[in-house]
Amino acid sequence: MPYFAYKARNARGEMVEGVLESTDANALASQLFNSGITPVQINSTRKPVVGGELNWWQRWTEEKVLPIEVQLFSRQLYTLLKSGVPIMRGLAGLQESAVSKAFAKLIQDLRESLDSGRELSAALRRHPKAFSSFYISMVKVGEMTGQLEDIFLRLYAHLEFERDMRERVKSALRYPMFVMIAMVVAMAIINIWVIPAFAKVFAGFNAELPLMTRILIATSDFVVEYWPHIAVAMMALVFGFMSFIATPKGRYLWDRSKLRFPIVGRIILKGTLARFARSFALSSKSGVPIVQALTVVSQTVDNAYICSRIEQMRDGVERGESILRTAAVAGVFTPVVLQMIAVGEETGAIDDLMDEIAGMYEHEVEYELKNLSANIEPILIVGLGILVLILALGIFLPIWDLGKVALKK
């Protein structure tokens, strides 16, 4: 999604500035209004600017704030606030004990912002790379309701869930990715060194080679002769693809296509809906109105297609429709989930039911991830078998034919 630089006034009438990621300027304006900030000016920009411009080398070598640091920061702030420690003193202690220089610098900026009269949510908004819009909105709710320490505890649990989901996906995909990389490397070695060596041997036969062997030799000759062009074409394709998905339309189409991938598509869908349900339950339990909660939660799903479905639900709720009806029209929830949403609306316990939905999706994702390797292994084995069969036929058929000729003589 694109970035927008904004100037706005908070509840105290103070001018605040920042850069946030949003679908368009109207969506950002709604997000700022829901956070208690009145936008004055919104302009499109290429990237968030925090603390002045950096040259390309500084941006490349700049130490980044890690998600685990934000997670631990949430837990530490909860403990400090619950113990009655003033937030300025607590931040000073966290800055001194910070291991990362980047995070210590971030805390220093938070202290300076609070010292100048800004609210904590406004100070966090100055660092969009470290704190998501959902995180900032939840802190804003904590400030309005006086439950800031509880909000930080819930945010810690939310970030722990997201981290666990990412680690599970990485763990499940590690073996298949290793096998695919090994296959690509093996194909490159065979085409560049192995097949040319056999081609010299076959040239001495002075006989017509089998079709499969001629295809292999022609492919190898093409790769050896035009490998710079192939490398440039592949880089151009990667750059073009990255540029395409960087646009709102491209990101939407790509995120929708990911959900249709065999095997992994349903895992992505269930994981995204689990994040949505958990975030919605967290917002609802914190006292956020449903319309505002859907607006905030739509920015946390990290999928433009699902985000558009959630925004469609929000628009329906604004028109007075029920959550059940808007969820059914969205077309991404299973009938069981729709039944649970109906029960939640009837009983007034939609937040508890959303927690149950999140738990159900999490269990399904965990089961799918456990079986992911088992589902991908047959495909990899078939691919390896086809590769070995092609190489065997292309390399050994001429030798076999030569052997038969020698036996006849």
C-alpha cells in the first residue's frame, strides 16, 4: 500500500505530523478521525520519513527494530504501568537496558515526544515501521479508557500469536524450499558442465542421436551461450513482479491469487482469518466500537483482498446491517464460523465468539502446517523422478544404442 504524509491536530489542538501506510487518502483520513486526530493536510509520499532524510548507504546499514523487541517492549510497559511506575521513568529504564541501539534511539524519541506534550499514541505514530496502525490504535483506545496496562498485555499476547504463526510457517516451508533450491542448482550444474561433456562423447559416435538427447544438448547449448541474457531476463521479471505488487491493484490481485494456490492457499486464508478474528476480539474487548474496530482490524490482516472484504463488512455495518449478513456477503468465512457469529450477535458475546473462531482457525492452521511437508513431499518426489527420467533417457539412450550396435557386429 502507498504511504501518505499528514499534518493534523490532536485533541489538545497541537499540530502533529507523520507518515502512515493506507489504501488511499480518504481511508487515512478516516483512520486519523477514529484515532481522535483531525487531519489538516494529507499528501502522497514514497516512504515514511522519521528523523530526517537518510542517504541510500545509511538506509542500507541502518539497524532495524525487530518485531520481538516491540513484543517485549509491550510486556515491559505492562509490568511497569501495573506496578505504578510513571511512564517517563519506565521509558528511561527501558532505554538504559535496551540491547539494540536502534530501539534505544526509538525509546529516546518517545521520551522526547512525551516530554513535549504529545500523547503516547502520537509518539508511537512517528515510527510506522516499528508500530503498526493496529498497535497505535489500540494504545489510543487504552489512553481514552484508562486501561493502558491491560492494552499492552493484550498487545503482547497478540504479537506472540503472530510471531508463533510466522515461525510455524517458516519451519514447515524450510524443507520444501531446500529441496527446490537443490533441484535448481542441480539443473544448472547439469546443463553447464555435465551435458556438454557427454555431448563431446556423443559427437564421436557419428550417428543420429535420440530425440531426448538432442533436446537436452540443445537446451544445454542455449543455457551456456545465453546465460547472461537469461540472468538479466530473470532479474527483469523479478523487478517487474515486485513493482507490480507494489501498486494497490497489483497487491490486490496477487493477494487474491495466493488464496487459490494449491495446498498453501487454504493455510494462508485460515491464518489471515485467525489474525482477523483475534484482532477483532481484542478490539471489541477493549471497548472499541464495531465500525472503528473493523476499520482498524482491516489494516492488520496483511492481505489486500481480505482487507477489502473486511472493509466491505464495515460499510455494511455502517448502513445498519448485521455482522452476520455482512460476513456472509464477504464470502470468506465457512458456514460453521457464520453460525458462531450469529450466536455471538444474539447473545451479545461477539468478542468471546471471535476468540473461539480465532482458536478454531489456529488449530486448523496448526494441523495444516503439520501435514504441509507430507503433502508437498509427493509433488517433490514426482518432480525429481521426472527430472531423473529425462536425464537418464537423454544420456543413456545413445550409450544403449551404441551397445546394441556393437553387439550386432
